Amino acid sequence: MCAQAVIDRQRGMALGESGTEIPSELLLRRDQTVRYERGGTVYATDGRVGVLRRIIVSEEAGEVEELVIEVDADKRQILVAPDLVDKTAGSAVFLTTNRTQFYERSASATVYEKAQFGRADGKTVVAKGVNVASDRGPRRAVAQVGRDFVETPAPSFLDRLERTTS
């Protein structure tokens, strides 16, 4: 079993909206933290691509390692790096790629296999995540864990300033 763990729950989640368009109210919203929420709709820059099913975290590092996204096109559950996330708004996750790029990457992406991952201890993950504040990026460090979500710490003013100038 891997050193990584999965924030998971037993019951299934519904797909949510059926259209591929991005709701306009979500485009205007930008949360201070990045909140990965199970069952949240995943959007590329030009429309819906899937649903966030699980969040894989490392207990040792206190970081989000991978996101398990169920791809709308073929219903496969694939592993996606959190570095592809631009922002979140409510339960919606917005990626930095367009739909064509996402589907091209998803064709060769690693398929999620539940047997490779165990459960995470939320308290351990949060304790490690707060201490490291993630050198690997603000989308990875864990500040809060719940039954169906993982939240990153709010970026510092300097981090936000650096991101807007680059």
C-alpha cells in the first residue's frame, strides 16, 4: 500500500449539472483558499470536463498529491495533479487547460485504482500541512480536512501579488 492516503467516503455522488457550459456566477467568484470538495464539478477553461471523486493526500507531507477526476467523456477515474487547478468556487474546480488539452492528457493519464491507496488520518494531515506550508505550491498544503473536502491555507499577500504579476 502506498504512503499516500485517500480522503474518501462510501456512498456515491451524483454527477451534478449535465451541460458543459460554465455558470457565469462561478466565473466571477474566486475563493481565497482552494477547496477540493468531493462531487464538485470540474471545469476546463471552456467548459465542464468531469467530477471530482476523491482527493489523494500524503500523511507524511501534509499535502494534496493527486485529484481523482471522473472524466465525463468516458467515465474513467483518472489521477490529475493539483498544479493544474487555477481556482475553486464553492465546490467547482477550475483547471488551467481547455477541454481539448484535458481530454488529450486524460487519454494517457494514470487510472485510479482504489486498492493502491489507504485512508488518511485527517488530524495528521492537517498538522503536517500547517507546519510545512507547502514549498511545492499553495494548491498542495492542507489546512483543513472534512469528510468530503480538503482545504488549502489562504495564500499570503506576497503569494497573491507574485501570482498576479507573473
